[in-house]
Amino acid sequence: MPRLRILAGPTFHDLTEIRANADEGFTVSTDAFEGQIAIYLKGFADKDGKVVESPYFEQEERTGITWSVQFQGRFLKPISANDVLFGNVFDRSLPLPWGFSAVTSFMQYLDPTLEQDLHSSTPWALSPLITTMPHLQHTHLNELHKVPPFPPLKPVGEDVSELQFTEGNDPEVEGGVNRKAYFYDASHRKTVVFGPEDLITADFCWNYLDFSPEGVSARIPGGFALDLMHYWDGLPVRFVCCERAPKGETVDGMPWGRIFWCVAIEAADKTDLPKSKETAATSEDPLDID
């Protein structure tokens, strides 16, 4: 099977190779976002076939977790919490295997705010960042606050008590609230604006992907496992934080807005792919996935 590598950066086209499980952040700095990114993949073999584990997976708070994409940063221009999205985007069609609908249904169950179109020529699956992150801490920066270390010394917890609202602070949030349930309502998301004084630290971590030197598999409800490498054609898998595109519009031809940061998983050497897949991985033509 092809070896994989991890890249990160501010756009699809400005990516730098980084190490998984390195316990160090990769810095992204643009006129719209400033922060750091880290990725943890349990059992992941790098492009040299070496598996490097991390103490992250040994933390009691992360028992059973198999992968994690983390970030800490600030949006440098005010933006509504309803318009900051996180998820996966692709620039050509996906060869979706039979049974993949079970995976998407499971994801929709985990995150009811998920919107997706995985059958289009530019597939995507995106949710408001404030609802989709399993763990999110917000800090309103001032002279009394120092930016905490990243990656954090302890797993990211939960705290949105310092969020600032455009129509006055909500006492329900200040007193403690189920973040995902509260911000499921788009009208609640629209009353929060992220700006330069809002430091967000978040951990997108789950257990439905298994990494090993032999490949990557997805756990499907019902006790089944789907060998993703069997169907993968080399198309980079991208996790992005981006801006919501105006309704009914595209930005640079894509159904999502500006990218704030991106983490990509791709083949380290496309010559390791079967010939048909190598061609697909480099072709600009969309695949036919009837």
C-alpha cells in the first residue's frame, strides 16, 4: 500500500509537510487567521514506514480515540460564528464505495449541523466550527491572559463562558451550557462574532478511523470495518477551516469560502499507487461515479 504523508498550511496550494504525533504545532499566519495546527493519528506509519506513538492517546480523557486534528488561533477580522466552518472538501469527484452511506449517516447522527454534498464534482462536508468540535475552549484575550502552550499540556476541555455576544451576553452560556445543543440554532450562532481578541483552542477527535502500517479503515455502525485504502484513488483528504460561501454562490468556483487553514493527508509517492489510481490522483478531470 502507498505510504502517507501529512501537510498543513493556509491554503490548498501552500502546504508544508508536517509530522503526525510530533507534539508540536505548525504555525499558520495570514491577514485573516493566526494560529497553530497539530495532528495525531494512532498507529500511523509515516512515509518511511515508522510508527511514532504519542502520549496524547494515553490520556484518560482520550480513551478510545484514534485520531485528532487540533488547532489554536485567532480570526483577525470579525466573523460570525455561523460563518466559520470546519470539515472536508475535495476538488474533484469521489469514488464512493458501496455502503459509504452508512458512514455519512453516522456522521450526521454525531453532528446534526453537518451539511454535505459528496456526490458533486467538488464534494464537501462542512459544519459550523462552534458545533462540530467535540472539544472547544474559548478565551477572551486581554492583558491578564497569556496564550497557553500548544499543543496543550492536557487535552482540550470545554469552556465557552467568555464568549461575547452582539446583543448582550447570554446568562445561559455564562452559567454553563451544552455548547452543541445551544449553537445548533443558527440564530444563536449569529449572535457570536469571533475577532482578534477571541482565542479558540479545539480538538476534532474521534474513534471511527483506524490507522496502521497496512492502511486506514473506517468503523461502520453494526461492527463492520471498511478498508478505505481499497477504494482510495490518491485524492488528497483535506480537513479545512473555512468561511461559509454566500448562499447560492461559489468562491473561486468552489462551494465554500476562503480557507483559513488546511491539513491534508496524501500519498507520499504517487508511483506507489496502482496505475489506474496514479492516473486518477493526477488527473484534473472529474471521476465518473455513477
